[in-house]
Amino acid sequence: MKRYFDLAVRGFLIEADVKFYIGSINDFFIFSPCWENELRNAFVLEKGMKFIDVGAHIGKYTIRAARMVGGEGIVVAVEPDKGNFEFLIKNIKVNGLENCVVLNVAAGSTDGEIILFSGPNSAENSITQDFGKGFHKVPVRALDNILAENRIGDVDLIKVDVEGAEYEVVKGLEKTLNSKEPVLIIEVLARDKDRVLNYMRKIGYEERILNINPSYKGGLIHYSFKKRA
């Protein structure tokens, strides 16, 4: 039944605080301001800031952040899945945003190519878990290299939601984390918690728990990381 609803709503344009096209019923709920509402106060952005959205999906955070930072700011949106990326581009355009750098790649610790497994829905594609729903190869890039190529110096805030690949993402940001000291908001699966926390602490960051969902995905924690004073 869900498949028929998804087909029926695919390509619908919704107008709320922002405009957005959806590819499924799940996309509608994700784009709602109520989704991950407990994170709302963690996204402190002002005009002129630079925001990196890693695992941008179809643009929930990209679009709202781009409006907050304005024309003086920059948003870099990274999304490896082709279908999500197409909706991401459409949603940026329908909102008239011109301050976004959008990349159809996976974020990782090095540059190369990697397998992206299709998830139970479009927001749960993963490079670490095979759900038995197919896969395809995608380019993978270290974010340090992406930022250097686009001549993006200072970075203020980075959001990471990559379904189990969090450690690889922050490893690929090592230069930026050490030199620019941005704030990070990271969704971490419970199974990967120790590896991510140990690395972030090692490079001088301290964590704050924003939300814990013990049942979803075997345990899910949202952290905010800031450089120790």
C-alpha cells in the first residue's frame, strides 16, 4: 500500500515555511518542521555563515540553512543518491536559492569510489549496511578536498547524517576540524558511538547529547560537538 501512496505523491510541490517537492510520503514527514524538532535550537546560523550539510537528502536542512545565511553565506550540500539529488536540486531552485554548492557524491575519509546500498526508504541509504534492496557505485570524496577545491575557508556549522559512516566523514574533515574548529551536529548509530566519540575527543572536541532514541535503528544519538576552550 505504501508503494502506491509514494507513486501518487511523487513530485508533489508542498508549500510551508519553504517550498519543497517530495518523492514519497516519508519525504513529507521528514521535511516537516516537527521532524527532529529536538535539534531545532542546535542550528544556530546567521547571515554570512558557512554551513555544510552532509547527507543532505532532498534538502530539509540545506534549504532552511541557505535562507538563514543569506546571499553573504554559503551552504555546501552533499548527497550521494541520484534520486535524492534530483529532488535536492529541484527544491533549491523552487526556493530561488543561489548560495548553495551541491555535490552528488558520498562523503568519506578518502577520494575514490564506493558502493551505496539502497535503504528501506530514501533517507536510509547507506555505504555500511546492505538492506537487500539493491546498490550502485558512487564517487566518494573527503570533505577537506571538496572545501579546498571550492575555496571555502572558514566553516561555522556541519551537520552529518550518513547512516553509519560518521567516522569516515569526520576523518575526511580532519584538516578543517583542526584549523577552522566548526561546530558539528552528528547523528550517530549506537554501534558506532565509541569510535566517533574517541576520535572527536582526541582532536579536542567535547560532546553534548541533543537527543537519544534507544529503539530506532538499534539506538540513535544526536550529538553536538564543539572545540574545547
